Amino acid sequence: METVNTGRRRTALLVVVLILPALLAFGVVRLLGARDGTGHRAAPPPPSGPASPSDAVGIGPVLDVSARITGTEDGTELTFLTTRARAEAGPPAAVTDCRRFAEWAQRDGGIPVGVTPVHALSVHARRTLDIGGVAVAAVSVTDVDLSGGDGPWVELACRDDAPAPATTPSGSGRPAGTWQGDPDRPRVLVAGQTIELPAPLGPPYDGGEVFPHGTVDYQLRVRMEVDGVVEEHRLRNGDVPFRCCGRVTHMGFQAARYEWRVSPARSLRYCAELRWTGQPPPPKCELRRG
């Protein structure tokens, strides 16, 4: 009897020492496999290279949009209302063409003469994309009172014999192109390309007049399709709202006029203020600097 019990104890010991560890190992493997297949799925392998934000739609801005006033509906030549002191001082030496002159005059408080402004949009692509369906509206910010203490107002204009620079403001080195044809027509821009296109004003989206009467500070609300998706941009004139338009010359009165020629040599032509009844007299102009 004792011999039988001894054999059973040896058999149980073999089970514990040899078979039980194998069963435990098999159970662990099955458990890990089941968990990886359900709530703890293994992470996918990393991509072959780093993702570039410029190549992904919706990650960061894909284009830069800015605008400038190129004239008024009275004409493409920009004339500004400003104070006599600013007009006589003239632009700094860095202003060498009429485009820079217009930028300086507006930064210095000049107001375009006319009724309705005309704008151009500059669009710079950060990656290759399609744009089209451009719609522009002016959104009034506040009215501007010209009857304050800044006067008397005079007219300031630029004369320029040199062409405006063709390089883009972004410094990409690519020449800035001009939009040919209908602005609503889709167009492909390649990465780094800048295009300038006319931006005729339409009525606000909630209806109303295209541009308020009088002098106002305003923003441009620009909608365009980018790769088939409508985007909206609010544009200002640099760090401040756009400002337009004003007029002090009227029947029987011509404001004093300062015409600066900034290239190739700087000079100032001054035309005196005129008042009359009946037929207007001839202008009285003189060259003050040359």
C-alpha cells in the first residue's frame, strides 16, 4: 500500500514540475493575443517620412491674402486729401515710385479722393492649389468726420517715370503675375507663386449699397474657393482699417494741390487754391523743388 502511495506522489510531482508550467505559458500567450486583438490593438507602424503641414489640406494657412487701394472709380490715378504740412514735407527718401508713395500717403493719414475705392488683391500660395469664385465686399467700421481740426485739406498726388517693382512683397523672388480673365474662373497657383487680381466691390452679403457715402473706415470681406472649399478673409490696410473716400474740391473751389515726382529726380509742383464764380480760371502752378 505504501508503494502505491509513493508512486502517486511521484506522478503528481511530475505534473507540477513539467506540465503545469507549460499550461501556464500557453495561457499567457492566448491572453495577450486576445487583448491585442480587441481593446489593446497594437499601434500601426510609423510612416516612412515626416508629414509636412504644407502638404495637408486644413493644416495651417495655405495662402496669404492682402489688398491695396489702386484708385477710385473716378480714375486709376490716386490723389489724396492731407494736411498742408504733410504735403509740403513730402515722402521719405525710401519712397521711389508711386506705389510706395500711395502706401506712405495712407500710412500718414492721406484719404483717397473720390467716391468709391478700387482695390487689388494679392494672393500668395504656400502650396499648389486652385482658387476661384472670388467675391469682395466692404464692411464699414466707423464714419470719419473731415470737418475736424486737421484742415485745411489739400490734394496730394504722385508723378513717376519709373515702373513699380515686379517682385512680390513676400520676398519669394517670383514675379507677381496679373490675373487674366474672369476672377470667378478657377486658376492653379503653384507653391510660392503670387498673383494680383482686380477686386471689384459687390454689395454686402446682407444687402445694401456697395460702398457707404462719405468717408469711412472699413474692412474688406473676401470670399474665395480654395480647392473647392469656400474660405473667408477679413482684410485691413496693414495694421489699420482702410479709409476712403473724401473730396473738398467742388464747383467754385479748387483745393491747393501738391504733385511730387519721386523718380528719376525728386521735385514738387505746387498749384494754388482757386475760388471762382462762372468759368473756372486757369491753374496757377509753380515748381518749388527741382
